[in-house]
Amino acid sequence: MGETSIIRVRLHRYSDRPIGLIWRCGHAGGEISSGTNKQRDAERAAGRLEEQLEVGQLPGRTEGLAISWADFRARYELEWLEGLSKGSQNGWRVAARHFEAICKPRLLSDITKSMLSRYRGELESRDISAASVRSYYRALHAGLGWAESVDLLGRVPSIRQRRQSKAIATMRERIPTVEEFERMISKTADVRPNDSKEFIDFQWGLWWSSLRIDELNRLRWQSSSPLHVDVTGKLNLIVFLGAQKNHADTYLPAPPEFWELIQRRGRMRTGLVFPISGRYGGQMTTNNIGRRIADIGRAAGVVVDARSGKCASAHDLRAACLTRIAQKGSQSQTQTLARHSDPKTTSQFYVRHKAEELAEAMGW
């Protein structure tokens, strides 16, 4: 069993019926009859019941709370997760791998509040961002919620969530300056000598398009693709046919610099707009592209968070684009271009902009 599992069996004597065996296994519990009024025989029955609970066999049940963690995970991924987005699937698998390494659950019923607290605490002690820790915990909790909904778990253990400071919640890492971005471009050949041109184009794409890294990596020329560019009309557009986080159909403009980047001489108008070959052929995965751009940020020495020493990543290049948009347009326009469902997410790009507006109004 997992090291925090609780297995207990105690006797309860009745005046009018055989001695009862009150048992507990994790969150599961109940009472069965020992079938005898003799103390010694009841103790033997209690011992057999403890052995049964140790191997995950709950009295009167063939599945449910006695299911192993491995079997639960297999069922969850097959019966529910397969219908979700790739991002949700990857998030769950990373969260589950961390959970298995830290807590080593054997049965689904092993999972307790104490175990979840230890999981979160161990993640926080590692070199993992606070946002990632929250994401992993939510992914794990969602999986346990599904288990409860199909009667594999009696109830989902839940631990108290710390309220995030407003200062931390609204402020973000600073964005790279133009000079720092150009430094990243100049360092690209040192980090990626064999495909520097492709990585330079990709970074410029993030800098100008407002697209997320996975969206830019999937962007195609063909109109049959769920995510493509349309350069046939009066206005060039990026077209999402259910290919974004909220799965809505969207038509998105982009600044002239982006269209100049992708329409320049020599660029083939077929397949992917920003092709980067992977190790085994085909397009490089989004995760690997993100890692390589982070390597470039480190090589260029572009630190965006002095507290943690974090260097610029692909996410920061998109943030720089959204910040420039925020300086020219309204908050609602920025939210539309960023495709944020929550205006609070967009407001973080206005923290500095509002301060600059105030200074200008005061004549400082």
C-alpha cells in the first residue's frame, strides 16, 4: 500500500448478533459480520480481512475503491482523456508522472489529503514555476474527480489552496526589449548552427503574430487546415477553425511585419508556414522548439525575472507582442487579439502601460 494508507480492522461486540468487523481502507470503510460470537475466531477473521484489504480487495466489491492506481490511470486515459485536447493530455501525464515518483500510490484509495499536500510541497521545493505547480495539481484533481464520478473513488480528497498575493497574481515577468530580442537573434546561430534560419524566422513569428508557440508551430498555408493563413482576400488573416484553446472559429488580423515575414521571396506557400525539421523527420515538436528558444534566451543572457534568474522564452516573445498591442489598442481589443477568455489575464499587459500613461498625464 502507499505509505500514507490507513488500514484498520476492529471488533465490535453485539448482544444479539455475531461480533462485527469494522474496517477502514483509505477513504473506504464499512462493517461486516465475523460470523461468530467467539473472540478468538473473530480476531482470526479480522486478520484475514486485513490481509484482504492489503491487496486491495474490499468486502463485497469487485472494483471501485479497490482499483489499483495503474488500472485507474489506464481507464481514465482511455475513457475520458482521449477526448480532450493534446494540452490536457500532456498536462495530466506530466502531473501523474510527478505524483507517482513522489507519492508512489498503489491503490486509488491510497490517496489522502496528506499525500496531496506532500505532492504539492515537493513540487514547490523543486525548480518548477508556481504556475506549473498549480497546473499539475489541477490536472491531478481533475483525474480524481472523474474517478469519483464513475464510482471508482468515494470522494476526492482536497487540500486548502493558498490564496495568491494580488501583487504576484497581476505582475508578470518583464518583457524582452528590442535590443534584447535582437541579441537573441544574433545568438541563434551559436545555439542552432544547422537550422538557425528556421529558428530566427520562428522567433520573429512569435515577436509579430500574437500566436502561441503551439499555434505558430501548426500554422499552415492550405485552407483545408484547421489553422491557416488566408492571403487571398483584401485583408490577410489568420484563420482558426476550432484550432485554438476554446475551440471557437476565429479570424485574426496580424501586423504588416508578420505578413512581410511570411511572404518574402523564396518562401514556399505550401505545408507549414514555419517548418523546422525534427530529429526523425517531420516537424519538430512544440516542446522541443520551446526548449531550444529558451536555450537561445540563456545564451543571449536575456533575464526576464531577476528573482528567479529566468531567461527569455517563447512565451516572453509573445508577451512582448501583446504588450505592444496593448500600447496601441484598448484592453478589449488586446483581449480579442490575445484570445483570452478572462479579462484579468489581459490586464497584466496593462500594468506597465497604465503607469506610463499616468506619468505622461502628470508631465513627469
